[in-house]
Amino acid sequence: MLQDFLILLCQTLFGRAQGKPAENHLPKDNQTGEAGRYNKLHVCLQGTTSCLAGSKDVTRQDVVPKKTRILIMMAEPAEFQQKIVKAGDKDLDGQLDFEEFVHYLRDHEKKLRLVFKSLDKKNDGQIDSQEIMQSLRDLGINISEEQAEEILKSMDKNGTMSIDWDEWRDYHLLHPASNIPEIILYWKHSTILDVGESLIVPDEFTAEELQSGMWWRHLVAGGGAGAASRTCTAPLDRLKVMMQVHASKNNSMRITGGFLQMIREGGVRSLWRGNGINVIKIAPESAIKFMAYEQIKRLIGSDQETLGITERFVSGSLAGAIAQSSIYPMEVLKTRLALRRTGQYSGIVDCAKHIIQKESVAAFYKGYVPNMLGIIPYAGIDLAVYETLKNSWLQRFATDSADPGVFVLLACGTTSSTCGQLASYPLALVRTRMQAQASQEGPQMSMTSLFRHIIRTEGPTGLYRGLAPNFMKVIPSVSISYVVYESLKIRLGVQSK
């Protein structure tokens, strides 16, 4: 029954496509017509007397070789062939046998039905341009009505400018993309753009990635990339902290002078003070942020695989606040270790003991309020700028593909992250000074008192002390993160969309 159904299904889908002998694997370069169109495939069974698509009198005995192999040939794009084989190849032998192909078609049609229903906002069995625009808008992509109509034309067979289930299935059945949110996966940037600020919105993962365990490999690759980039840019990060705390109008610390001062005081190794705890906190923070993000997505009742901009901002900000609250004592330790004098502490544990003995446990949460407040402008502006740049690229250049390429992704991510840092930097500076107050002379000031003191004594520019080394580390940090991230993904077997 199932084999007969498959034969009928292939005949229906491929119509007049002519069969080829099994040895002739590739279509001619100048091939035109139905078989040459995007997504129109030749499907042949090696070892049978004819093709499924072309023969009407294939008997059951004709299609029962012990190991029947499906040969899928297409004109363009060639990578779809590999994706289909990869999606259906259960025994990992690099080929599709008959049973695997049947399973692929049946499973894929179920997914397509679910996606069709999610796009059919009016529940009338038809998808029109407005529904396509709304669905993409929900995913954070804005397209014009003309672009939506172009999408429709590629699937619309009868010229009604709307597509029904049959048109949707016929177009997508042998296309391995199972849902529209895969467009968004090209634009994920959180994992690779770790500039050490710990405020980035978490990554989203598809249901397939969550079930297969691929998500933890992404997190491990992202954590390794973050550790490498933070270690390489640690001298600039320590210089930023020194300038945030010690630079003033009377003591105008410059970049060169700051580096020389640190080297004179503790040698070249002192440039990496505080980096150990900065790297150690990546793992717990990433894990907590990921788990919190997934739970918050469920609590806000989103049934979409990819959140809209507002939902992602709210979920990401709350997840960031939960993660930061959990690991905040490590942030305080990082600042104290970066500011320590030679011989002041023997290590992380010794620094923690000194803080507890001399200042009490409450000292581990100094600067907590400005740190939490900084998450909102950082995440909000980062997302807003990123979505604006992304939509601008899609409007102008996304004619054949939603894949922007590496340089566009890095440019958009770096720009948005930099804008987010610029907006939240005054709060980050006040947080650092509050964390470091015990090592400075004078009274302990609150957040509002520190703001007033800085503006009164140093002017508004005082809120941006250390901004230069902070921006200097962005490009090398992003570049190192990307290279290490891609390398670790290959080693961990992460499959890129």
C-alpha cells in the first residue's frame, strides 16, 4: 500500500518529468521546462525498469530490490540534494533507500501541514500576501506587499495570487526547510558576538535543535569562543576598568600611560588580572540564561518557534537579569581582582575571603542596581539596531536568498552591540565604581550620589571614562570569537543551517 501510494504521489508531483537511466546522474546544463525549475526533481529507482515519475505501469515486483536506492537529481540549487539525503538518511550510509524516502515524505508532509496552518491566519485554507507579510513580521522581518506577492507567484499555479494546501505541498515537499523561522537562523548573532559585557540576548534554538541536543554544542562553542576572545582582549578590558575607577580631570589616565603603569606595577602578567574569573563565569551564566530564556518563553505563552522583537526583548532582558543576579558576586570579584595591587590577594578564593571578613557578604552585590538597569538600554538598543540593519539588508539585497553572508552578519552584530554598549555605558561605569569603593578612600556613595558626584566634578564626559579601550576591543573580540566559534562548531559536529 505504502509503495503504491508513493508511486502515485511521485506521479502527481512530477507529472511529465521524463525518466533517466540510473547511470546518467546529472541533467544537461541547458535543461529547461518542469524538470529544470527550482525544486523540480527527477526521482529514479536504481535497479527498476523505469522512473517513478515517468512510468504508469510499474508493478510491485519492479520496485522490490533488496536495497533500492533513490537518486535525486536537480538543476538548481545543488545543495538541496545533499540536504534531502541528510534529512532522510537514517542509517547514515550516505544514500536514501526506499523505506527512508517513504519516511522522509511522510514526516515532512506533517511538518508542512503544521506550517501551512500557522500561516493561514484566516483559517480559510488559503494563504495570501497579507498573511505572508504578517507571519514574517511576527518573526521580526518586514517585507513589502510586492515582495510578498513575488513569494506567492513562485508557488501559485492557477494565478489566483493565493496558495492552497496542494500548491504549498507540491512546492515544498522535496525541499528540506521545514519551517519559515529557518530564515531567522541565518541572523543569529548572540553566540559569536561576545564582547565581554554579559548582557547579550540569548540565542533561540529550533525544536529540532533542542530535541537533538545540538543546542548544548552551540553553547559550548559560544563559550569557548567567548573565553578565547576575552583572554586575547583582557589587557584592554583591565585598562577600561582602571580608567573607569581611577581616571579623572586631575588624573587624566591615557591608554599608553595606563598600560605602562600596569606593567611597571606588576609586570606584563598583570595585564591579565581578573581574566580568570571573567572566563570562569561564562559557563554558569550561559547555562542559566539559556534555561531562564526557555522558561520565560513558555510563561509568556508564545507558541512560535522564533519570537517577535518585543517578546524577545522582554524574554532576553528577564533571562539576562536572572543570570546576572545568579553570578553577580563573580562580577564583583572580577573588578576587585583587576584593580588589585601586586601581592594583595593570592587568588580568587583569597579575594573572596577578604571581602567577607572586612565588608560582609553584602559587598558581593555592590553596584547591582545600575547593573540591572543597564540590561534594558543595552538589550533594547542592541535588538532595535540589529533588526533595523537586518530589515534594511533584506529590503535592498535579499532577492534570491535570506542568507546575508558572514561579513553582513558581523557588521550588523558589531554595530548593534556597540550602540548598546554606548547607551548603557554610564550605568556600567557607576556599577564598576560602586564595586571598587572599598579599595578607594572616601565615603561609600549610592548610585544616585555617584551620578551627581561624577557630573559635578568631571562633567558628562566623566560618565564615559574608559570608553576608548572598550571600543578598541570590539573588533578584535568579534573577529576572534567568530573564528574560534566556527572552528569549535566543526569539531563538535554542529550543523549550520
